[in-house]
Amino acid sequence: MPFSELIIYIVFVIGFALTPGPNMMLFLTYTFEYGRKAGWATATGIVCAFVVHITAVVLGLSTILVAMPHALEILRFAGIGYLFFLAIRNLKKTEWKNTEDLSEKYELKQFFYKGLISNILNPGSLFLYFSLIPQFIHPERGHFLAQNLVLGGLQMIFSFLTNCSIVFFAGYLTQSFFNNEKYQRWVRYTMSLLIILFALQMLYIKKI
């Protein structure tokens, strides 16, 4: 791939990562509530889910899903349902954290799995690969599989770095979160509302 085309692709990838969506709302929510480590664990789960989507594109499963509306609908509604579950569960919390909670040890794997499941059930990520990567594939260059893997790998790397950077800067707000109950309530309700809005938006995703 020419260097100029590579730069364009990376800009696209970072731009998509910076666009607010269900994944961002998820790792930001856990960053505010549990700190940077929880946010990074969630981001790690999210990027690992991209392996599933890359595999789907490489094997042509995305084409099958698009050709079979019922399969796509099942995936879409499963993702919507999971987002609603996370948002409602977050809204139902009644306990509020304080500064001492910063020292508590949380199982980071639970945040990893939440990020993993959420992104696997996010058809938006599948659409991203299905619509973006083919634009940078050149049959005349051969090595179709290698091109897919390189482009998919670059997307994972730069999306992960972007998400981790967002978590890092969001972490500066964590202390404020733990020291102000009203702020906790505002952040929790706002993030839950945004997750619900994204879930509702997914209901109106046009079929490709």
C-alpha cells in the first residue's frame, strides 16, 4: 500500500474511533466509575472483538449475513438488547462510591468480557469492516487475504491506541467522580441515556 493511501486509511480509522458510539460510551462509563484500568480492560475486550469481525470479513461471513436478513436482524437485536441491559443495570445502581473505593480491587476480566461481548454484538463494527476495508483492497496487487489482515490489523492497533488515549484523559475526571455524589449521578444517568440513545439508533440502521 502506498504511504499516502496508508495515511488516509489511518485517518479514517482514527476518525471512526473518535466518533461517539456504544463502544466509547461503555469504556468511558467504566473509566469514570472504576478508573483507568477498568477503561483499558474494556477497550482491550473491544479490540479483541474486532478479531471476530475481521475473520467474518476474510471468510466472507459478512456477505452471508447481509444476504440473509434474518441472521443480520438476530445479530442486530441481540446487540440492541445487550445495550439496553447495560444501561438499565447502570441506572438501577443505588450505591454511590467514595474516594476509598479507588483502592478496591475489581476483577478486570469482567470489564474485558463486557467490552468483548458488547462489540461482538455491535453490527456497526461489522458494517465498518464490510464498508471500509474493501475500499482499500486492490485485486491487481494480489494477496487478497494478506491485504485484509494488514488493513484489519492496522484498524485494531490504531483504534486501540485511540481508545486508550481517551481513557487516559478521561481518567483525570475519575477523582471528581468519586468526590461528588451529584456528579456521579449526573455521569451515570448521562452515560446510560447515551447508551440507550445509541441502542435506539441501531433500531433504525438501514439494511445494506
